[in-house]
Amino acid sequence: MIRKRTQAREYAVQILYRLEINPGVIADSLDEFWSSPEQKDVSREVRDFAEAIVTGTRNHVAEIDQVVDQYADNWSIDRMAVIDRNILRCATYEILFLVDIPPKVTINEAVNLAKKFSQEESGKFVNGILDKIAHTEKPRVAKTDESRNA
């Protein structure tokens, strides 16, 4: 059985991917995603954590992209595969703003997401960037409503 936060991270990446392919209002994208038959039995806890990641990532996307760019040697975030970019964004958001989650957990989850949704070598790529971020960047203070939803 898949763990709740693991499942929430998968959903968050899928939602952010959809938002990037078909830009729109976050609330509308969330409503559309959760109304699909595949998501009808998703628990409130999983939804809340997924939505906190999506909203937090989108609220801080400029800062997150700048951080990822800084540590992605010979890559710019706009040249990365859409799925890899969104996995990195979610995980970077967690590392920087959700300080109650150990970075090792976030990195491991992101590597697994990259292996599941992207290519095998994407796991190494994601791991390398996130490890540098976790060891170099200082955590930020999230807005109160973001912290509460996580």
C-alpha cells in the first residue's frame, strides 16, 4: 500500500504537470483533477498535502526556479523535461519551506518519482540537484497558511 504523503506527492507532480501544459487557475485545475473518477476515493489528508505542495510551489515558483537553476550544472530549468522540472520544483519547495520534513525523505521521494514518471537516469539527475540544494540553501519561512496545510 502506498503511503499517504508519497501518494500526495505523486498527485502534486501530476497537477503541476497539467498546470504547466494547460495553464490556468490553480483552484480550477485542482477541482478538475479531484473530480476525475480515479481520484474519487482519495482521502482528505492526501488531498490537503498535495494541494499544499501545489499551492506552495506555485506561490514560490520564481524563487524555486532560481535555486534549481543555480544548482543544475549545465542545465537551465526551462530546458529540463516538464516532469523533471516539476518534480524538482515540488521537492525544492519542501526542502526550503516545509522544514518539518527531513530533506533526505524529500530527496528519496523525488528520486522515486523521477524513476516512476520519467527516465531511469532522471533519478540521478534529481538526486544530484536536490542534494546540493539541501546541503547549501537555508530554509525559508513559509506563510502561515502554507505551513498549516502541510
